[in-house]
Amino acid sequence: METKILEELKQIKQILSKITGTEDLPAKERFSKEALDKAAKEYQDMVLKRGEWVSNSDLSDVSKIYSWNSGKFIIEKFGFSSYFQRGKSLYYNKKDLIALKNELKERKIDLERYIELTEDQEKFEKYIANVNLPKGKNKKKNFEIPDFLEDIETKPYLISEEIINKDIEELKEEFRNKKLADYVDIYHRGTYAMFKYQYEFDKYLDANMKRDSKNWCTRFNYANHAHEKLKELKQKESEQS
């Protein structure tokens, strides 16, 4: 039995050496890191020549929904794993890019707009974080807290949820009355607003309408952020009680 297993392992090694193109090398070198790296590089060369994989600069050739900066975004946000890195360049599987494009289309997701939305949310969250920082605090400053300093805490005050809900309802009414739907998109189940910036027409948009639209987005996002924060604080208070 043991002899049979060893014979089968030997056959498997021979098959692998043929697959990796190292069968002509001495036995000890067939599965060395250098030999396997060389085989991997040759395989990458082959699939690139077939056109099965595309680089960042060629993403738009697969579909117009992709741009040169889409690659890292789909890896981070959608867990796109069908890619490999060669040097400083990333290469993406063309078949899986098409599959992702089709699924985004089915779910009515405009990739370019989703990228803009994500960037806008990150800016808003950064703005909120900076507003909440104590004045004069430098996040990058080196510091040392004295050993004797402890037990200095505070409990945030809560307000009525009805007050926030009333503000949100008034904002929705303002949205309808001013007909802001032409200039504002609302995402995440009606909790985040974003101004429709259109480079080609921005110069001709009425300045008051642009100002009102952007201002409304800020107030609407602030109110929904406050609503979410209130729920978070209530949940924490409930868990501690």
C-alpha cells in the first residue's frame, strides 16, 4: 500500500512538472520558488495575450461603465477577487468584469454615480468628525497623558426623536415644494442626499437653485445623521442599563 502511494505521488509530481513547464529541469529544481515564479509569469503572459485579462487603462474597453480608477473601487466595495498584480499594474478578468457589469445593470446601479456617492459620503463624514473634534486638537500631535489623569467622562444629552423626525418631514416638504428632484438625488433608502453636478450645464444653472439644492442636501444629511446617532446612543444606553 505504501509503495502504491509513493508511486502515485511520483506520478502527480511528473504531471505538475509538465503543467508548469519544468520537466526538463533537475528533479530538485522543478518545484523551486524560482521555477514556479517563472511558470506563473509565463502563464500570465499567455492569458494576457489571449485578451482574457485587462489592465486599469483598458477597463473601459470591456464596458463604458468602467474607467481607469474603477479597478481598486470594485475590489474594495464589491470584493472583486478575480485579478492579479504584476509589477505596479493590476490585471482584471474580463469575463468577471462583464458579469459584474450585468449584475449592476440588473440592480440599477450606476457605477460612476456610486463612486461619486461614496466619495461624497466620505467627505461628509470627515466634515462631521472634524466638527466634533475639540477646538485646537491636532490629530497628528504627539502627546503623553499623565498617570494621575483618569475618570473624566461625560454623558451625551439626548433629544426627542420627534423633533428630528419633524425636521426631516419639513425638509421633505421643502424638497417637493421647490421641485429639487431635478437637481438632487436621494440614496440609501431615503437617508442621504447628493447634488447632481453636471459639468456641461453647471455654468447655466440658476445660482439660487444651485445654492438651495446644495444647502438642502447638507441640512437633510445632517438631520438623518442626527437621527442615526440618536438611535445609536439609545441602543448603547439600553445595553448599559
